[in-house]
Amino acid sequence: MHEQLIKSIQDKITLSPEEIEKVKHFYIPKKIRKRQYLLNAGDVCQYIAFVEKGLLRSFTVDNDGGEHVIQFALEGWLIGDMSSFLSGDEATYNIEALEDAELLLLSKPSMEDMLHTVPKMETYFRILMQNHIVALNRRVISSMSDTAEQKYLKLMNNCPGIVNRASQQNIASFLGITPETLSRIRKQVAQK
Amino acid sequence: MATVKTIAIVGATENIGSAIARILAKLNYRLLLMSGDQAKLKALKEELEKLEPKAGIDIVGCAKEASWEADIIIIATPYEAHKEVAEKIQEVATGKIVISVSNPINSNYGRVVPSANTSAAEELQKMLPYSKVVKTFNTQLASKYISAAFSDQTRDVFIAGNNSDAVTTVFELLHVAGFHPIISGDLSVSRTLERLQLSIQNQMPGAL
Ligand SMILES: NC(=O)c1ccc[n+]([C@@H]2O[C@H](COP(=O)([O-])OP(=O)(O)OC[C@H]3O[C@@H](n4cnc5c(N)ncnc54)[C@H](OP(=O)(O)O)[C@@H]3O)[C@@H](O)[C@H]2O)c1
């Protein structure tokens, strides 16, 4: 139930078995089913979710009702509306399970408690934040300067799991292209 | 689709479990019903769906699965089954509210919590150290809770618990269900609440 989390932590820092036990108890194990929401835009994001199993997406809805996929999360990833989680303001993201999922939820107070009880976890979260900033920067730059095909190839190389598991519609939305363009690129890539 | 809280009722098919299911089905919660009796569960689900066509109700075969999916867990089994249930759900109940409605009497109406210095709820808290145990719904007959929730009369419902956020959440839940919740104190107040029930039981033998 905590395998992915422990792996994610042990990849970055070294904890004793006692510390691991302590860390586990700050996370709330929660299953959600496909199509259920973890967060609605307008609510405050109370938890960041670590994904033990399954696939989720965060997305915004524009004034015309159009959906824009911000992020996917699969095993070993974190998902949440970070600005809302950290500031306590209303969330702008919705978070939905695209597959039945097993999550480990961490609330802000639990996170503070945990960092206090197991200070080494500060390092773990700093590394996560660093990775997050790097990924965010890459995504911004890629969305401004890459061609549709380059964007797709990057996603395929970096996250083949998402390309295999998410729907065409969601992948296209994540890349900021139409499903028709995505399908054309997929054909081109397959022919090469 | 809005996020709704999911509530698991472990031991949903008898008096108090099914009464709570009826009360919650009319509110905006998703319910997971669990007991050992599949036929009874199915009948209960059908009955609730007839009463509340919009209610989201699912049957879950085991206590661990139900509790894993839940945000709030209600244990409505006899006190004697607590140990078995607690062992099954402990890992997945971390950080969650666990509501104890049980009174520490066995099927022969003999007391099962022997010491005066504890209560069924406190014993459950010891078995689930990482959960937030809240005592409520234990001082009245199930039928009384039902008649209160489905009429204009308000009825006092006592709450006891150590975690103030958990107590507040249960307070709000009872309030929207139409009760008049009264926060009685920390979990040790369960000793009084559970003994209160014993005196009621003496007036109506076999009632609770
Ligand atoms: N009766 C009332 O009006 C009332 C009011 C307030 C509080 N209480 C308290 O609530 C508790 C339940 O009483 P009750 O009268 O509703 O009925 P009960 O006959 O004690 O109900 C037992 C329920 O728990 C289930 N159960 C039993 N052992 C289980 C186990 N090991 N794992 C999972 N589920 C199990 C039963 O289902 P299966 O047997 O089908 O598995 C049934 O649904 C008691 O502790 C009582 O003191 C009762």
C-alpha cells in the first residue's frame, strides 16, 4: 500500500525503518474510482495526493466550458493544486481519476507535523519541488516553442505510460493540440 | 461531478447500521454498505435507492475495502466484533474519522468492557491509534434516531472525541441530518455516554 511512496523516498534520501513507519502514518490511504473527483475547482485543495496505483489528471475549465489538461499523474507521482494547497485559496484545478486509483493523501497540517517529526523529509520535499520546477519550466518552454510533433515525441519519451494509458482527447488537451492533429502525428510517427 | 464524502458503514444490515444508512442516504454522501450478509445488503441498497433515487450507494464485500475507499468509517457491529474489524481496517483507517456507536454489552446483555476506567470507544481508539475515533449515536434506540431525522422534531445526539476537527466534522454531519448535536467532551466522556445507554436499557430490557 505504501510501496511506491517508500521507493520514491528511498530514491532521494535514506530513512531508518522506524522513520519510515513514522512517515507512513501521516498519509491517509484512499481509494477512488475511475471518473471520481479528488478536487473541484472552487474548493480549497486540502491534500496533495501521492499515487500508489492508477492514473489521474488535473484540468481547468475555461469560460466556454473547454477543458485544459494541466498534468497527469501515475504511479509514484504527486498531484494536487499546489497554489491552493500552499496558500489556502480556492483551487483553479479539478482533479479526476482516469483509472481506479489508490492514493496516499497528505494534508498541510500533517505535512508540517511530518517535517517536524522526521526532518530528513525536508530534503525529500525540496528535491520534489526542484523536480517540479524543472518540469514546469520545460513544459512552459516546450508549449511556446516546440512543434506539435516535438511535443508529442517528448511526452512519448519521458512518459510512455501516459501515452499508453490516457485517452487521445486528454493527451491532445495536455499538448495543447486538437485530437485530429494528434492522430495525424501519431500516424506519421508510426510510419517513421 | 462534485466531490462527495464517502462514508463506510461496517455492520450496515442491523438496527443502528441500517438506521444510519437511511439517515445518511438522504444527504449528499456516497455510502458504502458492508456486513457479512450479501442478501440483506442487497435488499437494504434497493430499499434505500427506492427512497432516495439520487443516493450513491454501493455494497462492498469486506471491511478493509470499504474503509480504504471511505473518508469516514462508521463501525456499527457489536462491540465484541471490534477487535476483528479493527485488525482488518487499521492500515487503511490511518488519519480517518472512525465513528463508534457500540455499547459494551454482549448478546446476553452482559457487560464486555470490564473496567470502569475505560469505554468501548477508548478501547477502539487503542486498537486504531492513527485514526480519530468519535463516539456518537449510542444513547438512543435506532428507531428513535430514525423518527427524529424524518420528522420536524429535533433530537439531542451526543458526541465525544479527542480530535477537534473530527468532532466538528461529525457535528456538521449530524446537524445537516436534522439532529441537535451536543459536544460532550473528549473520548473519555464515552464512559458516561455508554453507561447512559445501560440505564436506558434497564428501562427497556433488550432494547439497545
Ligand atoms: N439497536 C439499537 O437501537 C442501537 C442503538 C445504538 C447503539 N447500538 C449499538 O450498536 C451496535 C450494533 O447493534 P445493532 O442492534 O444494530 O445490531 P447487531 O445485531 O449487533 O448488528 C450487527 C451488525 O454488525 C455486523 N457484524 C457483526 N459482526 C461483524 C464482523 N465481525 N464484521 C463485520 N460486520 C459484522 C452484522 O452483520 P452480519 O451479521 O450480517 O455480518 C450486523 O450488520 C451494538 O454495539 C449496540 O450496542 C444499538
